[in-house]
Amino acid sequence: MADPSFSIGVDFGTGSVRTLVVDNRDGAEVASAVFDYPGGDGGVIGDPRDPNLARQHPTDYLAGLRTAVPAAVRQAGAYPGFRVDRIVGIGVDSTGSTPIPVDGSATPLALQPRFTAEPAALAWLWKDHTAHAEAAEITERAGAAYPYLAKCGGTYSSEWYWSKILRCERASPAVAAAAAGWVELCDYIPAYLTGVTTLSAVRRSVCAAGHKAMYHQDWGGLPSAEFLEGLSPGLSRFRDGFTMPALSADRLAGPLAADVAATLGLPPGIAVAVGAFDAHLGAVGAGAAPGTLVKIIGTSTCDCIVAPLSAPLADIPGVCGIVPESILPGMYGIEAGQSAVGDIFDWFARRIAPAGYGTGAEAHLALGRAAAALRPGESGLMALDWHNGNRTILVDPLLTGLIVGETLQTTPPEIYRALIEATAFGALTIIDRLEAYGVRVDRVVNCGGIAEKNPLVMQIYADVIGRPMVVSRSAQTCALGAAIAGAVAGGAHPTMAAAQQVMTGVKPDGYVPVPAHHAVYRKLYQIYRRLHDAFSRDGNGSVHRVMKELIETRQSVRMGS
Amino acid sequence: MADPSFSIGVDFGTGSVRTLVVDNRDGAEVASAVFDYPGGDGGVIGDPRDPNLARQHPTDYLAGLRTAVPAAVRQAGAYPGFRVDRIVGIGVDSTGSTPIPVDGSATPLALQPRFTAEPAALAWLWKDHTAHAEAAEITERAGAAYPYLAKCGGTYSSEWYWSKILRCERASPAVAAAAAGWVELCDYIPAYLTGVTTLSAVRRSVCAAGHKAMYHQDWGGLPSAEFLEGLSPGLSRFRDGFTMPALSADRLAGPLAADVAATLGLPPGIAVAVGAFDAHLGAVGAGAAPGTLVKIIGTSTCDCIVAPLSAPLADIPGVCGIVPESILPGMYGIEAGQSAVGDIFDWFARRIAPAGYGTGAEAHLALGRAAAALRPGESGLMALDWHNGNRTILVDPLLTGLIVGETLQTTPPEIYRALIEATAFGALTIIDRLEAYGVRVDRVVNCGGIAEKNPLVMQIYADVIGRPMVVSRSAQTCALGAAIAGAVAGGAHPTMAAAQQVMTGVKPDGYVPVPAHHAVYRKLYQIYRRLHDAFSRDGNGSVHRVMKELIETRQSVRMGS
């Protein structure tokens, strides 16, 4: 047996950075360390005057690297066969779109003393919504005249790359003037690790660029200079430092630079992989493959699946991200999702908070226990899971929740279960849409807190969806996926697929549909779909604008105050 | 000024009997006494094996008379000008349909020792639902072949007179064989008071007969012998002891019999009025008149209005009771209602019971306080008030509640307010239907616990309905209406209308619509109606069977257990 080799995955989340050391032979998680960002509130720098603002200081990312990487490596020392010189690769994933303005040396402007306290010079965290007007402007300009929104559902988001850059151009001219380029967090970290000193040397993630920056091979990469100049004169300069092509996460960004290596307690020269977003490398760590849908179930869900580039794939209506190689090389990466899942259960358990069921986690347990004793269909309730809008397949944030079937005997656990069932029907709707466009879904691998800890939800998902639900073996699939990227970039495995074969897996005890339950849910799903279609923008009955009109009324009343 | 005269109203409710002594000059409530029925659970005799069974023992009614009437009369002694010999009339109202099997002397079978413990020989309380199969059978037989259901919405109820009699024929042959007739509670009490000793001498209430026994002048009274024989051979014998015509409540049933008078502490000979149902005499006591809708708002509502017999009145679709003289002589009595109102608020406050708002009445207060601070339309929520089905205008018990517009920020007071608003929209739907068929509604007089105690609900009703909401001066409109009937039967006033003129009134401070609120609610009502129509049996979109199918699924799952 050959000497073991190891790789490191570094996962930049919203509140912390996690480092995982992995055995490249079997994916065993050798050691891990977490560093909470010290800045702002839970790592997020806000603005009391503007709830849309959410930023992070790049020094927090670097502090995270310097702290969590050595800590995990030290801890790994106890593992049989581990040696620092057996680390062959480092992979990186992060939240996104989280672009950072940098100077010509690819150094974040926020590291310059004159900008260190300037919010516009910080990293614009994925959930920053200050650029909503700019997003609408980009959507408007792209319209039918340009192809750029064809792959992302026709609407550009305030969370995305160009919205934020355009916002900075408009609102923060000093930062805009100083910015030579904008680099996604998942691209900045590999550049930092490999000692990049010029903007053009930054390797760009095709995952980030394709999902958020309107990058696509069909139109030769980024949007044209003409398109960008039409948004704001000079905006096209940010195309110049963007080196093409953008790359998949199995590719080498470069060797670990000696000076950085010294601060991390690592030998120089270790292969650093190109970065990618957390959900996409999370899908890799969960075993994404053709026919395997990976669901990351938390407050919302992110659903990822791949399909071979070799076969034609139509645009799938309502599925907003189809990006070649964003998850695995040689494959389309397809991303879908539900705008709220755990958030809906939490809303009911914590905000409506039925008395007698305790508070917080206790409420979920007590409601869940009572809900588990109910049979499918027994409550007569049916809900729509649109409390935070509908991402897939309706791509419409201006939708709301609905529940029907209440009687004077309806109980809190019945409502709680109906809300869980609604998210399961929403999940099935995504799967049905994928399959209708030729993307097979044979099995579902689940990860995230709810998959790990909530057997009631998982069993209902199995019963509703009619497919076995398995749970990822790793509880840290994002960092594991990053480590797999590092392992491949470092040559421990020839391909991502080969690495996944041995480094990922599922827990032995999954959730199998109960046929009698599935039979009831098949009928109930038809009712869900009737409600779903009737209340959607495209409904052809009399209620399709009900949610819109209630939102319009709400907004006009609130603004009139 | 002439000597004062007084009358007594006796109101037989579900759990107790209330006696009110009234000054005939101005309706002043001189004295009152309440007697709780000692039998069963809160006066209702049930059967642990059959939740549909609800009976009362006639001895409880008689004990109530013997206790509450003397108590009130004694108490009245302190009132200036009161003397027992100045009592000129007694009126009676009761729940209904509450039929009692009697022998040929009009004595309840339950007063015979052999039947005293036999449930079928008791009074079959209005909410007894043991006769649901028989009700379906009657509806089926009447079908299109007979006119008998034309005035009550096309469906005969398990709560009504003939269903219960037929059930007894089928299930309790000994009682059926002993029964010479069936007498409504509101007819039995006047018969008892006037010393009736033969069935044919019992005066029948046109209110009870018209609303519950398919009695109508258009077909000469009760359904034909042929129709009844087709339901069960021999059933037509119960037509024989039913003396025609049925009478309105201003008519004299007879003088108070000497032996009964002695037990009540009253002089003999006082005029006893023909009885009627509580809601209808409640409407009289609240000032029912053309253009004035009386709403009795409690767990459900009963809405009563009158229209002159002299003008033609079409059948009003969805309004299930239109009976000549059931409320006032010379007028159609029109009865509508909502299946649940206070019950819906109670369901949310007590069963869903959001934590942090206290329990019971406290929860209503706390939720109401927070809901009162919200502006119309601000929550973005809209509900349908069908948690217990919809009586008017859909006449469909197989409907359920619905709420739409929930977000992750939706709060319990927002839901509580949306439920109140839903019942207000339901109330407006009834008014719109009445007006569409030529029954003018200029003003609304409200009575019942919610009208008395809940200014939030009343203000929302005013704002939604766009008409002033006034509250009946009397908190005991049913007993007051009975006393008014007694006053007219006893000659203190020439007509019910003349008596109402001086004996009824409203509180000075009503609720006036706030124009800005009404403007928002007018828009929201359009949304309510779109939902209302879409989810009703007659909806022409894709969701009109959603509630039905959920109920069918619920029932099949529960029965399959």
C-alpha cells in the first residue's frame, strides 16, 4: 500500500472559516478547525441605517487562514500516517457572489490604510442587497436585446457580481476609481495562497463567473464591453483584468507560495486548486454525479445536479443556473433551490410559537414528535411553501405562503407537518421539472443540518418524493468538496469523479418511501400542483394575482405610513 | 300617565333558561334570573359512544320555569310600580329545532316512568346530529320532485324536525310507537303554561315549522302525507296532531293556566304568546325592521332581517331560510348566518395558542391589542372564514379555512386580525347577496357577546362593511324579544312594531367606518371574493375542488385506520 496522502479543504462561510484535513485514500476526516470572523456582528459588518448592507473585512479571511489551517494541521498530527509533507493539495470554497475590489496587484483595497474603514472597499457579502436598483437596471438593459440572462432565468439579482460593482461605481467614486478589478472571495483566496501579485494572474472560477457574472462560453465569456459601457461609462475596464477562460475547481491555481506557507505552518509548493462556491463543492463532497441530486437542506435549500456536456441540454425553465463545469469538469452544473425550508419550520415553531410546545429547539422536537404520529392526509391540510418566495421553478420572490384545510380542530402539529410536507412537494416539483427536461434523478443525497438531525423531515421527503433519501456521510461536505478539489489539483486522484468514488459516501441507514404513504402523497401532490399553478404568475384562473395584490397593498400601506 | 304594565320573557338556551321581567313602557329590564339545567354535562345529555347525540330532559325545562320565573318576579318587587297583577303577558323563545315526542295529551313521553331514562324519549337538542343519514334520505327524496326544500337551500339538515323524527322511527321503535306527536320546545312551553291537555290544542310556531319542518303556505302547510309515507310508512300520522295554521309570535297561545300559575307565583290568566326560536325573537328584541339587519355574533352568527310580505321577494340563492312571519307578522323573516365566527378566533387563540399571549380570555385581549395597532392591508394576509364550513351564501359544510400571504415575518396578531377580517368579509358577502335580491340593508344592529365586548371586531366590521355598526341596548335580546311577544299578546301594545318602537334600542356609541380603512378594505374584499368564488363548489378554475379533495382524503385516511 502506497504512503497515504492528504489534502486540505478551506470553507469560507458567512460567519466563520472551516479547515478540514482529509485522507485522500478514503475521505476520512482527519482533523478540522473553525475560526469565527471577529469583525462586525457574527462576522458580518452591517449599517444600522441600511439593512441591505452586509460586508466583510478581508483581514478576517486572512486571519481565518492563519488560525484555522495551522490548528487543523496540528490536530492532524495524531492521525496514523499523517505528515505535513504528505499534504498534496489545498482547495477553497466560499460564499458567493462575494466580490472584493482589488488594486492592480490583486490586493484588496481594504488592506490599504486609506480604505480600511470604507464599507465600499470591503468584501460585498452574498447577502448584501444595496444594489437592488442596479440589479433592476441590468435586467432592464439585458432585456431581450442581449443573451446574457438566458442562463439565469431572465432576472439579474442584487446579490450578484455586476450589480455590486455598478453600485460601487455609482455610490462610492473613490473606491471605484481605486479599483483595478473585482475578485470573488473564492478566487481571492487561491490567488493569495499562490502569491499572485498581478490582477491578470488571478485564476477565475467558472462556477462563480458562470452563475453570477453572466460568463458563458456561448458569448465568449463575460458580457461585451459595449453592454457594460451602456450601464456605466468605464465599467468595461473590469473585463480587462479578468483572465479567460474561467476554470473548474479541479484545475491548478498554482503552488502554495513560500511566504504564505510559512504563516500557515505548511511546506511551500503544495498544489492550490481553483476555487468555487460552497454549494457546488458541497455537491462534490456529497457525491454529485449524473442521476444523483444533492440537496443541501438548511434555512433554504440548494439543489445541485450534473449532466454530461456531451449530450444536448435545453434551457430548463425556472431552473436559474446551468453552467458548464461549475460543479464537475465535463458536466453541466445545474443549480436549483427553495427559498425557504428550515426557515418556514422555524417561523412556525419560533414566531407563531404554539404554547405548550416549549421554545426554540425544544419546540421543534415537541412539534415534530406530535407531527410524526400523524398519518399522511389525516390533517386535511395543504400548504404552499412560498413564505420567502419561490426560487425554483417559479423564479418569483413576490409570492407568499398559503395554507388551506383548517378546521376548528386543526392542531399546531398538523400545521407543522403540513409545512414540512409543503417543502417536500416543492422539492418534488424541482425534480419533476429536471426530469421533464431530460435530467434523470435516480437518487437524492441530502446534507445540511436538517438532513443530519431531522428524521421526520427526511422520512416525509422519502414518502413524498417516492425515492430513497440518503444522507451524506460527511457533515462537512463543502470543506470535503474543497479538499477533493485540492486532492485532484495535487495529483492524488486523476479526476474529480475518481476522487469522489473513494472520498465520498453516504450513511448506511437512509430513508425508504413507505408505499402506502407515497400513495396518499401522490394524490396530495396533484392538489399541491393545482394550488401551485393557480397562484403562480402563469395561473389562468382568477387567483393568480392574489398574492401579488396582497403584497402591493401591504407595500402601499406601509409606504403610506 | 297610565299605570305601568310588565311582561315576562323566558329564553330556553342550550345550557340554561333565562327569565326577564320587562317594563312594557320602555323595555327597561326590571329583573332577571337564570337557571342552569341540572341534567347531563352543562345541561346536555350525551352518549360517550356517540358524539352526535345531544338530548335534554324535559323536567329540566320545567324545573327552570319553576325556579327562574319566581326568582325574577321576586326580584322585580323592588322596581317602582311593579306589581304581579300588572304582568300582562309571557313570551317564550327556545333553541331549535329541538323536538320532543309527546303522547296524545301533549305530555312528553320522558315524563312517563317507563321512558324517563330512554334517550329517544328526551328532547332532541338542536345540535343532535344522530339523524345525518335520515337527513340525506329526506334531501334525496325531496330532490327535484317536491317543492319542500325550495325555501331552505335545497338540503335538509340532520338538525331539523323530520330528520330526528325519522331517526326515532328507525332506531327507537318503542318510543316511536308511543309518540302521538312531536312538539318543538318553543311550542311545548306555551302549551304547558296554558294547560293544554290534547295534542291538537298545541299552538305551533310558524318560525319553527317554517324554518325546520318544511312548513309553507305555498303547499298548504306541512309536506304531504304521501311524501312522508314514502320516507317511512306511518310517518304521516305526525301531521294529524299538528294544528294548522302555524302562528307568529305576537299571537295568543292562551291564558296562563291556574295550576301552573300557582307553581310560578303568578296570577292565572296572564296572556301567553305563541313561541318562536331564540334568534328570531332576538332579532325582535334588537329592533329588527325593514332595512335593519340584526347580527347575533357569538361562536357563529345568525343574521336576521325582515321584508314586507306585500312586495314580491324572490328566493335568494344561498340564503337558507325565508319564512313568512317567522320574525314579525306581515313580514318575511329572512335568516342567514356564518358557521363560525368567535369559534375561529377562539381556535387561533386557544388551540394554536401562540406563546407569549397568555391563555383563554387573556390571549384574546393580548392578541386583540396587538392586532388593533395594525393598519388594514398592512399584514399582506387574507383568510377565508370557512373553518366550520360556509352556511351563507354557499350552504356548504364541506369547506375549510384558508390563509394566504404568510411570510417569514408574519406574526400571531397579524393572523388573528386576518381571521377577524375574514369573518367581516363573510358578513359583507351576506349583505351583498341580500341587497342583490332587493333586500335593503341600511344599518346593522349587533348583539351577542362579541358585539358587547369586542370593539376591535366591531370597528373592523364597520370598516369592512362600510356601514355604521350599532350595538343593541339590551344584552338579552332573545328574552327581551320574548317579553315583547308577551306584551303584544297581552295587549300592552297593538303590534310588534309598536312595541319595538319603545321597548328596543341601541347603545349611543356605535362604530363608524373610517373612510381610509374602508377604501383599503374595498380593494381587499375583491380579493376575498376572488378566493371565495374560486374555492367554492361553483368555482370555474382549477382549485374549486381542493377543499373537497382534502376532506375526502382526510376521511378516507381516518376511516382506513
